Amino acid sequence: MADASSAKILKRILKQMKGYTLLLAVTIFLALVTVAGTIAVPVFFGQVIDLLDLTKFASVDFGKIFEKFIIIGVIILITCVAQWLMGIINNRITFNIVKDIREEAFAKLQRLPLKYIDAHSYGDIVGRNIADVDQFADGLLMGFTQLFTGVLTIFGTLILMFVLNWIIALIVFVLTPLSLFVGKYIASRTYSMFKTTSEIRGEQTGFIDEMVGNLKVVQAFGREDENMEAFDEINERLTKASLKSIFFSSLPNPTTRFVNSIVYAAVALAGALILIIPSWGTILPVAFSVGTLTSMLAYANQYTKPFNEISGVVTELQNAIACAGRIYEIIDEIPQTPDSPTAETLENVSGDVEFENVYFSYTADKKLIEKLNIKAKAGQRIAIVGPTGCGKTTLINLLMRFYDPTDGKISVDGKDVMNVTRKSLRKNYGMVLQDTWLKSGTVRENIAMGKPDATEEEIIAAAKAAHSHKFIMQLSDGYDTVLAEDGGNLSQGQKQLLCITRIMLCLPPMLILDEATSSIDTRTEQRIQRAFAKLMRGRTSFIVAHRLSTIKEADLILVMNKGNIIEQGTHEELLKQNGFYARLYNSQFAA
């Protein structure tokens, strides 16, 4: 292989095959049968030619010739069946391995910390799980299909050639290293080229995903031309990298064909000289005939052809290994810290939440939250306000354990959240974010996401409470209406109403509302706020809001700035202080 890295990846791929040892054994056996049949046929054709002595046509034994053709037909039939079965098994092995890798990669994505997802483009991650896996499958399938039979054909043919005529076999054997040298020279250069091509392809997928997902913003700011330039630059790099890798990967075929032609010509010349010069034939242990020469020429083709195929397989394997390396990078990523073996399941939560001297930053060199202390009693409504970038969303991430504090302690009902399972913690929170997310499926499936066993009556009751029932019934199929990806056929306000309906259905003991009504008209918002007031009664609620008019009824308002709580109190208390909150509130109503 090209380097230690590709050799390591190949070793890992081979390790992945261990679960399919029986199928591998069967495919190797079928490869042996295929090769045995392939190299046996030229021997019988040579014997047929020797039986066809046209100078003595009357004495030609047509019965024996017919027998030889029957044997040849049976061998070809067995070889074809073996090849067919081998293809089916190779497909099964390849796509099962690909399925295992895809599952492993997707399972790892579910366990990766959010900081990994935040640091990589979604398009690149998707590209690794789809395009790179497909490229890997193509290379692996070609390896299974041609590599086994190619190697066995080379050795089997060479042995038979030595049995039939060691002089000609020696000539072939001496010329063989030319093909090996060409294959090795090209393979050593293609791995890095295919790796670069895969990386640029991932970058392009990420760019397209980003632009298509935000096309309205692009068009609103008239960035089409700039985006086209950026795309052209990536596309140009991908084109150059692809052409370079394809050029090198295409070299083995013509170069090995040239070497094969030299080998074929050498066999024909040597065989003809042995037949023409009688003294040459005396040094051979067996008689050399026209039929034997025909067999040797067929073997020369059979012997050199696998070198051509294997050199192509090697370049495809280089591409497959480069793609596999990118997939394994995801699989090898350090997952989020697993739940402690002694972690408890959080049950019967009343909703007391406390932050004690919490420190957190996304990067070590940039401080964000320092010595944060919060006490939220069960059933309290805690509003979090402050300028953009002050740490409001970070606080939500810490509450849900999307990120863990670098120091300090967060507890729910007196239990350190580090000592409870993430699943049980998150199950006790209901979260509605400013950025909505709906999956492809029916309206009913989207509402019941947090409670799959909910009855029709419960779903409708939740929709009525969230004021979404009316617009749902106006859809083509009501609750059975199939939504496009991310609810693309709904307005932003309707999507947010459905997200709120989910929480209305689950009724968890704690709520997180992060600008939950930002995309809803004022009239609907008033109804939603009344519904929220009913929902929040008796539940600990954390409300992130920029419109301060929506949090005047909060039991406690935390005013954040630069990761710290600089003021706290009720709406009236904070206005009386005439501090940061008062200025922030008055600025919204200055008109």
C-alpha cells in the first residue's frame, strides 16, 4: 500500500470481514473452481488441435474430438455456475460490510458530543456516510470479484505452463516483474490523490447543503454571484484533483496491456522456434506440438490478463481505502462522556434546579461562563435575558447536558446531573426552540414524537391547547397530512405551533422555551402565552426571550452579560434598580 496509514486502514477492513468467515471461505472455494475450470479448458483445446491432423483427414478420430468438446462444455458450464454464485456471495459480503460500517458510523454520530457536530459542516458528515461509503463499496466489490480469481489464475496458469514447457514459462516469469513494477509505481501515488478528491468532494457537498438550506437568505442578500464564484473555485479544485487521480488510475490498463503484448509475442516467438528447430525440442521432457503451443498462447493471455485487472483493482482499492479512512475518522471520534455505570434514572422529578459555581467555555482560550450560581425552585418560571452572545443558549445546553460544565455542579432535585442518565434527564425537560425541526412524516407522527403511544384524543387535546388544531384541520388530510422534509410545506409559524404541541402532549415536569413564539403573529402569541401559563403552572420553566414584554410575569428574571448574571429579580424589582435590565426594557418601548 501507499503508506502506513492506508495499510492500517486495509488491516481494519480485513478485521471487519471476520464476521463473514464462512462466506469468505465459500467464495475462495468458488474462485478455485472458477480458476481450475478456466485453466483446464486450453489444455483440452490443445489436445483437439493435435487430434485434427488435416494431412491425415481420413484417420482423424472424430469420436475423441467429440468427447473432448463434451468435457470442455461441462467444464465451461461448471465454471459459469461457480462465477455466478461467487458474484452473488461477493455482493452479499460487500454490502453487509458496508451496512455494518454505515450503522457503526451513524450510531457513533448519535453518541458524538455536540461540539463535533458544531465544528463540521453537515454536508461533509452526510457525504462521508453516503458518497464515501458508496465509493468504498465499489472498490471492495471489485476487490472481491477480481482479486481472488486474479491471484489464483496467475499461480495456477504459471504452474501449468512450467509443466507444459519450462522454457516458455521461464520467459513469461522473467517478463512478469514489468507489470508488477508498473502497478506498484501507480498505486503508491494514487492513495493520496483519491484522499484529496474525497475531502474536496465532502467540502463541495457541505457548501451545496449550506446554500440550498439557506437559499432564501442568499437571494434576499443578492449573494448568488458570490456563491457561484465560491462554488466554481471548489468545483475547479475538485475537477483538477479528480482528473489527476483518474489519470493516474487509468495508467495501469494501457501500460499492463503493453507488457502483456510483449509477453504474448515472446511466447509465440519461442514456441515457433521450438517447433521449427528440432534440436530445441530434444531438451524438453515432453513432446512439444502445435496444440501445446496453442495452449501456451492461451495461457500467456490468461496469465497476463489478471495483472491488468489487479492493477485496476489496486487503484480502485486505493480510492476505497481513502474513502474508508474518512468514514473511520467519524467512527474513531471520541464519543461524549458515557453515563457513569452507577448513574441513576431520574424519576418523580419535582423540578428544583441549581447551578453551583459553574464554569464553562467552548474553547479553553475564550472564557464564557464563570462562577455561575442559580437556584430555581420547583414550579418557578425563570426568565433569562441579555444581549446576543451573553450565554443564554449556553445555559440551555448545560441544562440539557448537550455540554458538560468544565467545573462546578448542576443538580436537579439535589442530584448531580453527572450522576444521572442523560436520557432520563432530557426526558424530564420539554424544549421548544426558536429553530424548529420536523421530520418527514405525518402531522400526527410529528406531534407524538415524545409520546409514541399517545391516543388520538390526547393528540387533538394537545393541538387545541397549543392553538394548532384549527390550521391542522385545514390541511389536505388533517392529522394524516404528510409533511415534507423539515415541514417545508408549512409556514414558520405553523411549524413552531406543532413543536409547541409536542410539549403540550408530553407535559414534562420542566420546560425550556427558547424564543418559542418568535415566529408567531401577535394575536396567536397572546393565545399561546395563555396556554403556556397554564402549561407552566407547577412546572419549573426556563424562558429565553428577547421580547421582554413576554416575561413580565416570570417569578425570577436572570439578566446575563458576558457569561455572568449581573442582575436578578422580578420585573418590578429590576425596573426599580434602574440598571441594565431597565435600560434594555425601556429601549424596546422607547417609541
